[in-house]
Amino acid sequence: MSTLLVLVQVLISFGAVGENPILRSSLAISGAGDPAPSPVPEGEVVAGSLGRDLDDLLAGISRKGFSGSVLVAAGGTVLLKKGYGLANREEGIANDSETLFDIGPLSRILTAAAIMKLADSGHLDLSDPVNRYLGPFPDLRGRATIHQLLIHTSGMVGGDAQLDDRSLPAFINSVKMAPAGSRTPGTEFQISAAGYTLLAAIVEKLSGRPFASYLRQELLIPAGMNSTGFAWESRWRRREVAVGYEGTGLAELTPVPVPAKTWGQQGPGGLVTTVGDLYRWILAMKDGSLLSPGARREIFSAHVGTEGYSWHVIDNSTRGRLVRRGGSLPGFESSVRWYQDADLVIIFAINSNMGFRIKVARGIDDILKRAMPVPDKVPAG
């Protein structure tokens, strides 16, 4: 399939072609009968003039120190899927389109989906109190619901609580002994990594399987996400996984030590993945192959402010409905933005904390605005 066809298909998806006879004749000449491309092509992709413009932008930023991988897809077509800079500076290993990155809090989108999978199968109800699955609490926190854990209003623990994450029983016990984050569940919004660890505990207790196994068997493999899992898994080769770096400039960058494996890393973080696999997750959410319409509606609804089930939901962005999620931890930054009305997806993962996240996001947005003008009337979300 020609790069011209790819670009014209993208313009069609955004209504930029309309009845323009020149563009439509170009589409016909380019081979409209060609088979549709794979939704997530293997290897590097730079498609059409728009893909080249994005690639030029990111190559320029990489000369200033940016290192990571980026995927941009529009209208179901991948325009760019490529790595930049170094995955391992000490060994001179370059990032590519299949490099794995630690996505930190972005992992929570899969924890929320695991809970919704159990809800779909009738194993739990979102209004169930946590003490039904985790045993009695010494105070009102036992009445906190699964829904409140998902949207960070459970008041389960204070922000500075010291928790024992060496095992599931130790973690649950330490939560029960820790000071509460609020007096009454459901009254305050407070981001809680511990809440998502408790969700992982509920998954284990209800499924009878380790959380990592449930995630892999019920979500990752069905979604085709074969390059996603926990950082400590032995199946990864060292060259495949990016090293995270901290520092204010290239000369000061130092590698971030890999955290020791503990049970409590599961739920709020701990996953490594590729930009291609993150896009596969978006496709699975679009086609409804993994979760019911009701489950997906709950995930992508704003329950408190813009907070969905681990996604931020913005109904009136310049391109219509936007669901987004970012992840930041020492040495890594990541971002997924899905403009649902426009069928536009922007994903990137960065293996340094040098502040390139905003520069990359704004640069991509600027190019897309020029190539795909925002319509005067944004569709309702």
C-alpha cells in the first residue's frame, strides 16, 4: 500500500477529504482495493508525509537528549511507530519500536480492567464493600467499596503510611493497621497507590490465581499484548528493556536502579510494555472483545471530576472526547491519549526524567493541528 493511500485514508477519517474530486481520484489511483494493513504493524513505521513530519520532529528532539518510543495512529492507521535515542547509554543500545519501558502508574489501566473482567463474570459487584473480600477492618474503612478504590475515594490509608508489601497477607494487615486517609469512605479524593494494590489482592482472592497470571491469561494474551508483563519476569532479554535515567542534562544522567521484586508492586505499577502493545490495548477497548459495553462505559466515565477508572476523561477537548493516562516514576515517563471522537491515538514512553514529556506532546499536537485541522463543530462526546 502506498504512503499516499495511507495519508488520504487518514484525511478521510477526519473529514478532510469530503467530496474533493482530486483527493478522491488520488485514492482510487493509489489502489483502494488493496488489503487493509494490520492494525499494529511489526517493526518501525513512518507512513506518508505526516509520518515523516512527526519523525523529523522527534529526531530533532532526540538530538537534544530525548530518548523513547512513539506511536501515532489516526483512523485506524499507524502513521508513526519508532524509537529514538538510547535504551541503554552504558552499552550503546538504541531504543526501537519494540523496546519495553516501565510505565509505572499507567499500569493501573490494566488493574481496573481486571476488576471489570471479574464484574462482567459476576464474581463481584462494584458496590461490594472491601471487607467482603479482605476480611474485617478495625474501623469504617471496611465499608469502602470497590468503586471507591477505583476512583481514589476509599480513604484507605494516609499518603505517608508505611506499608509492608512483601506479601499479600502482610500488605493487607499493614493497611488495616495504618492510619486512615479520611474519616469516612467516599468523602475525599486522594490518589492512592495502596488502593490499587488492594484491587490486585481482590483479583487474586476471587480468581484463585496470582495477579500476574490472571492479567496475562485474561487480558494480555487475548489482546495480543505479548510484550507486556512485569519487569521481573525472566522472559525479557536485557537488550529489550530500556534503562531509566535521572538528571537535569545529558552529562548528569545516571541509571535508576531496578526496584527489588515485591508483591505490592502489582496493581499500581510494575508493568513494562511497548508502545505497540499499548495501542493493542486501545484497539481491544474499541472493539469490545475483552469487556462488556457496560464495563467499558464505567471505565471511561468521569466519576469524580475527570477521574474514570484509572483514566482521565475530558468530554470537551478540541477534538471531542479525550481519555488519557500518564505515568511518571524515577527514570521513566509515559502517556496515552485517545481522542475517541476523532479516532486519534498518541502514545509515547520516555526513559529519562529530563522534562521531554511536554515538549514531545506539544510538538506532536502542533503537527497534527496543521495536517488535520480541528473542525469548527466538535462532535458530542
